[in-house]
Amino acid sequence: MANLKGRVVALERRHLRDQPVYGVQFDRDALAIYNAMAYLDATMEPTYHEVGATAIYVRGEELRDARYGPIIPAHLDEHLKRYTRASGEFELAFGREPNPGDILQFEHVAAMHSSEAYSPHFGRLIGAWKRQLPNLECPLKFENGQLFRRLRPEGRNEFAKWEQDKTIQPEVRWLEIPEVLAQTDFHSMQTISAVVFIGVQDVKHGCRPATDEELERPATESPLREPEDFVFTKQRLSDILLEVFGV
């Protein structure tokens, strides 16, 4: 029995010895590159498939699973079933799902999607890419508060081109909330400034326009100053799933 135990210990030590050793900067970059994949699609160059097979991406996926748990299939994800564009913005701002009576204001969305919030986020993603994937041009750039994506050439003799991704702009994100869009007058360019959550309705978080009385209540909670990179990418992926599958 003692000999068997010794052999098991020896095998475990050999397994640990044979595992690659990663540095702190490598791991930070790996997680950043993994998060960057949320901004890539088949219209861009390089594509997700060119990055997904790299060691840095594989390491980022390992770190993501270790820190946040493995990805849950959409049809089994209870959080995703409750998710709406409004609840996603509230969760980004306050780090939790909304409760009945919670208020989401445009100013919360504007703060979370401001240039000041995005600059360090994309700075980490793009910096990691340039350090770890120098042979692949980074398909993202962030300049003057604007995000640009590098699109694939449309024809054989054409070149890749850069196009602004306006979906991260605060005004666009506010109008993506159906309850806000329904109350928007595009002729007068006026819309509502806040919504109040009314609980989970038919599986999804429900909300309606906030009243003046509700807006006069003193705030009891302040938005986060700088969400984690993972929270930004989780929101983007959730938005895509909501749009494509209506989950």
C-alpha cells in the first residue's frame, strides 16, 4: 500500500512538472485576447478561427473557465433567459440583476459606454494582441472614443478596410432598449430618460418608463466606476444571443 501511494504521488509530481509554466503578463494577455473574441465575427480579418487555435487563446479559455466557470449552453442558462437589453445595461452599471423598483437612467448607460470607460478596456485588449499575436494584425482599434473593426476584402483585388462600430455608442445602446424606442419621437428627437423595472414578466425582466415621482427618489446605489473586461464581453455576447435567437 505504501509503495502504491508513493507511485501515485510521483505521477502527480510528474504531471505538475510537465505542465507549462505561464507568466503573469502572459496570463493577463491571454484573458484579454479571449475577451476580444466577442468583438470579432466572420466579416472581419483576421477571423475568430485564426485566433482560436493559438496557444494564447487556449490559455485564455482555461483562465476564463477557472475564474468564471465554464460557458453554460444558452437553452440552459437561466440568467440569459431573464436577460433583456435593459437588464443587461443595469447589470453592467451596478454589477447585479435588477429588482422591482430599480431604475436605469440614460446617464448610467452613458457612463458605462463612455470613452473613459472604453479606453482602458480596449487598451488592454489591443495591447495584449500586439504583444502576443504580432504576426496577425489586430482587427480592432480605438481612436478618439470610437471603435473601428477591420473588415475582410470584398473582392479578390481589394484590401481590408476599417469601419466604425457604432453599436458601442451610448445613444445607440439606449435606443436598443425596446421600451425606450417605443417612447421615442424621432421627429422631435425626444425620448425618455429612464426606465423602472417591474420584476420578471413571462421569464424576462420587465420595465416601463419611469415617472417623475420615481425619478425624484434619492439614489441608494452608485454605478460601478470601471466594469471588468469580462463583463463588457459577456454583455456583448448576451446581446448577440438575444438578437439572433431571442433567448
